[in-house]
Amino acid sequence: MTSVLNQANTNRPYSKQDWQQGYESQRREEAYWLKPVSGSVPKQLKGTLFRNGPGLLDIGGIPIKHPFDGDGMVCAFTFDKGNVYFRNRFVRTQGFLEEQAAGTILYRNVFGTQKTGGWWKNAFDFQFKNVANTNIIYWGGKLLALWEGGLPYRLDPHTLETLGTDQLEGVLEAEDAFAAHPWIEPQSVINNHQPCLINFYVDAGLSTTLHTYEFDSNFQLLRNQRHPVPGFAFIHDFAITPHYYIFFQNPVKFNPIPYALGLRGAGECIKFQPQQNTRIWVIPRNRDRGETVKQLEVNAGFIFHHGNAFELNEHQLCVDSICYADLPDVDPNSDFRDVDFEALDPGQLWRFTLNLDTATVEKELAEPRCCEFPTIHPQKVGQPYRYVFMGTAHQSRGNAPLQAILKYDWQTQQRHVWSAAPRGFVSEPTFVPKPEAETEDDGWVLTLIYNAAKHCSELVILAGSNLEEIARLELKYHIPYGLHGSWVSQCF
Ligand code: CO
């Protein structure tokens, strides 16, 4: 698609109605071969792309309050010999099954979706529905749909059939959770240079405990830690380096009273404090070295996602993150579809340099353009790296829906942009290296876009080197805007 502006909306490269249609519920579940509408799929591209996101934006016709509350629907795209096989299926969580049978909302959700029947039906009910909608990973022979407030749900990687919740060989208790942002460290220096999966869980309340876990490739636990931090913490993602876990504790206040009384969802009781500093916790992964946990502070805005982190030297760490100068409260009386994009601050890419000796932080704005969903070469996790790929707005300034993919080069500050505007909207990009790649960007960028012109989704394959479009495959129907996903080299 070219960057021709929509004539009906000369100020904007998109129409809001187009964007809103991408949030219609999708009830179909199918499996079929995708057809390229342009280009051809590289034969070397072999493996499976898994994606997760809210599939239902209503329950029995009752709209939910926020897409983060939507029941998880997983998509799988298997690439082999230039062909792509697609299937999608809901994660059949306990809440999904019960609510679909009842045809109505039976659970409270984190982001404001409440049980029908008024506040007295919700008061003092602190049980959230596990929507299993945020990410999906394949590790240790398990395909796991992740949601940060509850246990992972295990799926069959071939059929996407739900097998039930998974406590990871007893590492997690029934009431524990597992965040939706694990990292796969390709060669862990503290774990015999083996690949490992590193994740966390935030047990948040009036005080908070950060739990961290490292697993080997058979899902055997290598390390775990608990670290208490003062106050309530809203932490969606973290960063790792070969020797540290890094948590940015966003400056928020939580007022539990309207939530407890059933008047508001928990997410609607969180208030961002833009004037306050973010607390940064740097936790040594290997506690045998006798190093202590360090606390640093910086005004960082609100952070959902980190792109990567690495050790510049023994004393300094770099963390690259998408930061929002301000974050509006979740208004219990407004519909998320009516969002006024222009009134909000864009997410922007920043680099934080943490000095562990002086406990000081320097920050630098790298990319002022509105961006989200940073992703990197999988072998560069926790390591110095050159390129980051992100979803971005079509326009270079201001806040807008993500319609384009941006490649940013930390070495030269050069940017490449591929845009799906005016009628296309992108999701998180995934970078897949070529089997014989010689440079960090020699590979493909995959993204699922919503094409409002056809009211369907399309999988787009771009060249990692210059974001040139290589191929586009059309789905039979649309997939509502998703959250996160992952690539594995196995063909399921
Ligand atoms: Co996320």
C-alpha cells in the first residue's frame, strides 16, 4: 500500500471508523491455506508464527469495557516451502466457557468490564477472569497462552486446542501468575551458555513482591527469586542482561476503594503520577556473587514495553523503552473506541543509561515518532544490538493508531518506514532471521495488518534490510487487533 492520504480525512492518514472496525468481535475459528494476494512467500522462511490477542469485544452482545479484557484468541501461521497454513482458536479458559454458556458477563475484569446487574453484584468480588490474551510462547515442548494476572493456559501447538492451566511442573502455585513478557536468552553465561526462558510475576498490593524465574529448555527451574518493593506496582514488562533483571516501577497510585465497592474495575483505580520518578530495580540474577539489589530513579513517564537491555561495561547498563509522557486515567464512562488519539501523548523510544556505581540515570530520546511493540533479533536479547523494529504511526509527529512499521538503526540513526495507511493498521512486528544471515537485519519482518478496505486481516512479509514488501497473504476474515506473539522454527 502506498502512503496516499485518505481524501475524506485530509488531516489524518486514517479514518477513525476504519480503525474502530478492527475491534469487532471475531467468532469464527477455522483452519485453511492462505493465498498470496501479492508477491510470494520466501521458501527459506520455515517455522510457525503464533499470535495472541482479544478475539471477543463483547459477550452475548454486551460490549466489554477495554480490549485488554477480551477473551484470548490465538492464531498460528505455519510457513513451509513457500506455503502458509493458518488457524485460529479461542483459548477455552474457564471464564470463556462459563460466559459463552451463559451468554452474559459473569466475571469482573481488570480493565473495567464488570458483571451485569450493577455495582452490588461486583462489590467485594476480587476474582478476575483469566483471559489468556496477551502473549503466546512455545518453550520446553509447551505452547502457553499468557496473561499477567493468572496461570498460563497450555494449548496443543498443532490444533490450538486448550489443554488447561499449567503450573510449570509445580513451580507456580494455583493462585500464582506468570507475566506475559518472558525473554528467551539464547546463550546464558550464568547457565552454562544454554538457552533459557526468563520471566517474572508481580504480586501487587499495598506492598509488592517481584518474583523472577529462569527455566532451561526442558522447563526445569534454574533460578528463582523474590524481591519485595514498597508500594503498589504496575509492571507489565521487564528487561534482562546477562547478569541483571531490570524492573521499571511506573509511578502510579492505586485507590482500592471504588474497586472494592464494585464501582470501578481495578485498572480504572490506577492513577499515573507523571511528576514522580520511576523507581528502577536492578536485581542481580546470580546471587552467589554477593551483589546487592540496586535502586535508581529517573523521570521516565509511563512504560509498558522495553525493547532490549545490555551491559555497556561493568558499571553501566542500557535499557531501551517506549515511554509515554502522560497516560490518561481509564474513564469508566467512556468507550475505548471513542479515543481521541490527537489528545494523547505518543509512545516514544528512549534509551536509559544506568550507572550502577553512582546510582544515576541518563536518558536520551531516540525516536520521537509515535511507536509501540518494539522487537529485535532473537539472538540479541540482553546483548548490544543495532536494530529495533516497531509499530508506528503513519505521520512522523503526534499520536495516532499504528499504521506503519519502523526500523531504527542505533548506529546511524537511520530509519526505514513501511506504511499500510490509509486503510491498513499494523500489529506488533516479528523479526525472523534468515537461516544463513550474515548481518543483523538479514531476515524478514512479519506483521498481521487489519485492512479496513476489505474488512479482513492480511499477513505481510517485509525485508528486514529495507522494509520492502515481499508478500501479502489474505485471511478470510479479520482478526481483532492483537497484542503479542512469537516465532518458532518448528512447523506445526
Ligand atoms: Co505487552
